Amino acid sequence: MATYFSLILVLVTFVSGIIWALDKLIWEKARAEKVAFAQTQAELPPEAVAKLGQESFIVENAKSIFPVIAAVLVLRSFLYEPFQIPSGSMMPTLLVGDFILVEKFSYGVKDPVLRSTLIETGKPERGDVAVFKYPPKPTVDYIKRVIGLPGDRIAYRGKQVFIQKACTGTDCKGFEKLDLSLVEIGKFKDQMVELQQYTEQLGDVAHNILINPSRPDLARDFYQQDNPPTRQYEWVVPDGNYFMMGDNRDNSADSRFWGFVPEANLVGKAVFIWTSFEFERDQDSLLPGWIPTGIRFSRIGKLK
């Protein structure tokens, strides 16, 4: 859907811009000449002069929307784009109802339609919360945390992440288990099961994750990598790709299940929660589910 919107935005900007330019260069002058000629032929009342010099409906509207739509295109395509969090796969970092800003230029300036990189500005770093085009269905936007960089070897077993950073020959030091520190139990629940919240140390980034102690790792459903062949719970990140995981580890469809995210699919880095709506209500509430019941002001701010 976002891809179609970008295409429509570009087309509307292009068409309205062409009309605006033609009016400035040709049609505006032609209208002025028409009025001047008519005035030499007869004494015209003011309303007749105004009518002769009046822009057509299409020109008038194109000139009105072009500056606005062009500004939106530049802002949305190259600077920042708002996203709404639709699911709980990134809890507790992001909650359903959070509205975030994504920094589009973090991973390169890209054209809004073909998504080819125009200017290199940076690469994803381990721990970034990134928005990307879902590889099996690129019209859908996903948001996950960057766990593995190109060349890394990733393992997930016993609900813990192990990383062997990209290396060659004698430089390889084996897997390092990410440290976990228990924060609390029971603040979040999944079907009456109290979830365990931990702080996970991912390189220089400390962030919180959720673990459901009653749910198995589902290793039988993990993505099986053929080249190079790996164990069922291990993956080697190919060049130009990234391994993504949700912070809600037992409720996230991520790289463990469908593979890697190509660099071309990256949209940007999530940097800020600009508002957060609450939708909790009693079962007997008459309000439709899409109407917010409150604003979580405490969540507004820079994303960790």
C-alpha cells in the first residue's frame, strides 16, 4: 500500500508541476495578452476583464496543490515518514497505537518509486529499529530490530541469541551469547501467561525484550538456509542482507522464519514516538475498536 501511495504522490506532483510550469511560462502570458487585446477593442467592465484573465479550474487547482504536494513528497521520500504500529511484535519497545517517525535518509537517499539508492548516507547498525519492505511481500512494511549484519553467524536456541560477528580464518572467536538481565514478570501478558521482560545487551545497545516461558522456540518452523548449509537454529547473513528480529520474541514473524532482509528493502530507521494512543476498553463498551480511549503521553519521545 505504501508503495502505491508513493507512486501516486510522485505522479500527482509531476502532473501538477508540469501544469504549474506551463502556466508560468506560457498560459499566464497568453491570458494577459488576451486581456490587453480585448481592452483595445472596447471599454470592458472590471468583471469582464477578470473573467478573461481567469485561470481554468485545472490550472487553478494544480497551482494550489503543487507547492504542498511537492513539500510532502520531499519530506516523506527523503527526510521523515510517519508510521503506525499495528501489532505487538516489537513490545515492549513499541506498543500497538504508537505512531513513530522513520528517518528515511539513515540508510541512503532513495528514489521513492524504484527505491534505487541515489546517495549513500549510512548502513544499519546492530540494535537499530528499522522499517523495511517485507521480503515475501514487498508492498507490506515491517518493523523489527537489526540483530545480524552481513557476514554474521546467528543462532537462536533456548530463547537466547548467539552471535558470531563477521570474521575470517583465525579472526573468528566463536559465538557470543547476548547477556540478559531480568527486569520484571507479569507487566505484559499473552493469553493469561505472564511474560518475562529482560534487558538484552546487543553490542552497545541495551534494549528490553519479552519472552513467553510457556511457548517453545518452534525451531521446526525456522527458515532453513541452504548456502551455506547451517543447523536448523543457525543462519549466516549473506552480503548485502540483514537479520531482523522482533523484541517480543515469541510473538514475532521475523528472520528466524522467513530469512534475510536485502539492503534494497530498507526504508529507514525508527527514531521517535510522536504520539501514542491507547485502545483498551471494557468488553461491554459501545465505542468502536478503532476509537482511542486515551493518549500515553509518557511514551512520547526518542526511541531507544
